[in-house]
Amino acid sequence: MHAGFGRIENSCASAVTIVAASSPAYASVELHETRIDGGVSRMRAVPTLRIAPGDAAVLKPGGLHLMLMQPKAALKPGSKVAIEFELASGGKLLGEFEVRKPAL
Ligand SMILES: [Cu+2]
């Protein structure tokens, strides 16, 4: 299982809502949020993510992230992974993520 972090900017004049994500490199991709609940770090699935016009969603450790499940092949640091976001409007957004070693 891998985690994806980054910044998704909405430069459109209207809000966008991400309803799903997928990648050719993984069996499944989910949007998750980490929350501290009674001193315990828990993840929950985020079914939809709305981004207001001119705003951005920041995916970072300890917060929103992409949960990348079952990589289909070994991924080398420095290589790129494409992730496609499906929007509520029916549109699609293609993102490119760089593979990095976990920061320890
Ligand atoms: Cu997660």
C-alpha cells in the first residue's frame, strides 16, 4: 500500500467535486483523511472532495491523502505514476505523481 500527496488546484470559476480516483499502476485508489481520534490516528475514506473556485486541496501526511492499493508492478523512485480523478460534472482530471521513497 502506498500513499499519495500533493496539491490539487481549482483555477476554474466554479467549484469542482472529485468523486473517484484511479490509476493504471494500482488495483484501486481511494481518497482518505487521517484524523486523530482520542489520541489514536485513524483513516477514513473521503467519498467526495469539493474544491471551491480559486482554492486548492492539499494532500499531506497526517491529513488528506490518496490511498494507493495493490501496485501492479514494483515502482522505482523517480518514476511517474498517472492518477485520474473523476469529477461530479462528468469531467476527468489527470495528475502525474512522482514515486518517492518514504521519508523516515
Ligand atoms: Cu489512507
